[in-house]
Amino acid sequence: MMKASCVYGAFLFLLLAITDAVESTRAYNIEEDLSRPTADSIEGTRWAVLVAGSNGYNNYRHQADVCHAYQILKQGGLKDENIIVFMYDDIAYNEDNPTPGFVVNKPYGPNVYHGVPKDYTGNDTNVNNLYAVLLGNKSALTGGSGKVLSSGPNDHVFFYYTDHGGPGILAMPVGDLVYAKDLIEVLKKKHEMKGYKRMAIYIEACESGSMVSGLLPGNVNVYSTTASKPDENSWGCYCPGDDDDDRSQSAGKTNNSTATPGSPDFYGTCLGDLYSVAWLEDSDVHDPRKETMRQQYKRVKKRTNASHVMQYGDMSLNNVFRSLFMGPNYPDNNLSASTRPKPFSSSSGGMVISQRDAKLAYLRNKVQIAPDGSLEQLEAQMRLRDELLHREQVDRKIGKIAKLLLGEKDGLVAVPNTVLPEGQPLVNDWECFKTMLRTYEEHCGALTHYGRKYTRVMANMCNAGVNKEQLIWASTEACS
């Protein structure tokens, strides 16, 4: 865990404001300024696709991120008919939610759930529907609202994804994974169809850089930022465990019914994600007509201090104003201080936790807040024990398979997690990669969000020439 990284923004926000003021005094590049699209000059329509790729109250933060993103786009002037939302929709009225129908994305924050379209929820939040939506293919949909990305050659598209991932993959709440190569092929096809003029993609997930590094070409008018490099975790934010407010405690135990309402401890789960909170709260307090994509990237990069925020694709889109994708509307400068969007506050509280450990924090919190000796506490302890046991088993199975297939040198398994240089894709043969993941799960069980950190091992097996039959043999040895 990292303490208070999500809220160290009070000083940083002031520092960035000073930096912005200095930068604003520099001479304009006249050619760049004249070529930069403005909110008033663009043709076409602004579209957005927002995806929360998880479910379960322990993953509260992902749907909260998406709901917050919707509010920003709605305020920016995008119409509901042009905003397509994927979220499982199981947190607002979850039995663990102490404020039913109310979802926050920061401690003591406003309700971001209000008004969010329910386009694809429950079992409709799957990868097939996602690709159908992106390609504007209504006939390929199964369930949902039927809304698709019907954008044309003059339109601008904002695509935001937040959830768990792994090298070369993103998760969806239901069904198969989003594979990096497949997603890029969908984007290329959309470009060939003249389905947009420019597109911006923001991705929050562990190893999110691997979804675009070495894969996203610079000539399809797509700009992307990611929460992390191809080999880094991303981080949950505003997490329980560091609520310093005065509340009732007994023998070190915290009861969320006595925690300060609105705090992370009160909700018992992480309320946001570090990279997502950075760009969302930056958008809350900066005029999209005056902030370029590059300026937002720099601010987000500085504020996301637990991983390296990256950018890929068409770097010329660094120079466009954020309003091009998120809309030109912004609260009037004459708004009172009480109604103006607020920046980070160092009093917001909360921990920053690796995405893969956020579930452990949630389960440990459940154990802590349950009455001692109660059935509720026993059930929480069993869930925590099962999660820890699952992790141990996955570590053991993957380690044994890697040793059997890749060998070892000086007592160490031969480079199962080797990271290729930046700019190279994760794997040469993506069909081999898919086969390896599916073969492992057939013989050894689901990897789950924790185990997907090992997908790089599968990629390196493919790169080393391991085939399906060899993996079946090793999986049988390791998992039977």
C-alpha cells in the first residue's frame, strides 16, 4: 500500500497552477495555434464510449470512474444519444453500499450515478457487444439499448476504459477478454470505414501500456494515454484504511457504521483509481476550451505518482484542446465559490493500493468491521482465506509450468517475465497467446484478476516457441 498518494494534490495543484501561469506567458507558435481545432470550428458530432470492465462491490471504483466521466461529458455538452455506457450496474444498490442509489468517486463527493445511461449492463457487458458498438454494427449486438458508435468522417470520439488488465489484455465483466491485437484491429477497421475524424483513448488498467505499445499506428488519427507502462500496475485510490477523522473505535476495530459518512472507511472500498481520478478531477477544474490534451497529460502524469502515465499514437493531437473530445461547455466564471468544481484537497483521506490488491483490502475491511465472533465475520474470514489460497495456488502453478517449459538457470526460472523493449508488442503470435491463456484455464482454472498478471509468461512461452501440446502436458503436471 502507498499512503496518501491520491491526496497529495493540494501542494501539487498549487505548483501546477504556477507552472501553467509561467507557460501561458510564453510566445505562441502561430502556425500551431492557427491549425489547432477550436470548439467553435469543428464540424461533426462528439461521441463517447465509456467502459467499466468489472463487477462486484470490491471493484466499486471502476463504475464510479465511469459515472464521473459521464458527468464531465454531459456537462461538456455531449448528448446522451452520443454517450454509450458499459457498466455492470451492481454497486449503486449493492447491499454493501451504505448510501443506496448514491455513488461517489472521491471522499465526501457528489453523487455521480445520477442520470447515467444504462446502455449495456449485467450480462450485456461483454467484449462482443463492445466491438459491435465500436464498429457501429447493430446486427451483432446481443441485448442492451442498441446504441452504437454511429460516428462519421467529421466526428470526434472519446473512448475511456477502466478496470483490471494484464499484459496484452483487458477484462470485461462477462465473458472473454479484450485482447490488445483485436482491439487495435477494431480501431483500424473503424478508421478504414471513415468512422471518425479524430479519436482519444484513455485506459486505466494494470499493464495498460501493453494494449497499445508497438500496436497503435500513428497514422490512424488516434491518440492514447494509459495509466501505466506495459509492465506496471495501476492503482486504486481513495481506499479504506487511513480515515483520520474522529470516529468510534474499539480495540483497534473500525465499524463502518461509525466511520465518517462519505469517507473511504464508510464505503469500505476504494472509491476511485489514481490515473482516472487524476484526469477526471483535472477535467472538473480546467476549462476544456483552454486546456490542451498535452497539458492534461502532463498534469495527470505528475499527479499519478505510483505508475508512469504513458502516451501513444498520433502525437499531433497533443496540441488540440480537450473540448474537441469532451465538449466546450464549462461552468461560468461567475459561479460562486460554493458551486465551482473543487480541486484535490489533502483532507480527502484514503489509501492508494495496487489494483490487484484492492480486493484484499476490501475483504480485510469486511473482517475488521464485522462484530467479533459473528457469522458475518466468519464468512468474511473464509472469503479472505479463499482469496489468499487462490493466489498461492496460482503462483505455484505458474511457477511450476514456467520451470517445466522454460527451464531454470542458477536456480531461477529462465526469464518467464522478460519485458520486451518499449515500442515492441507483447507477443509475435497473438493466436498462440490466446491459445496459451485458454489452455491454461481449461486445465488449471481461471486466472482471475490476480492471476492475469502472469499473461506475460504466456506471451514469452509463445515467443520462445512453446506450443499448445507442450502447455497441456505442463499444465497437467502442475495442476492435477
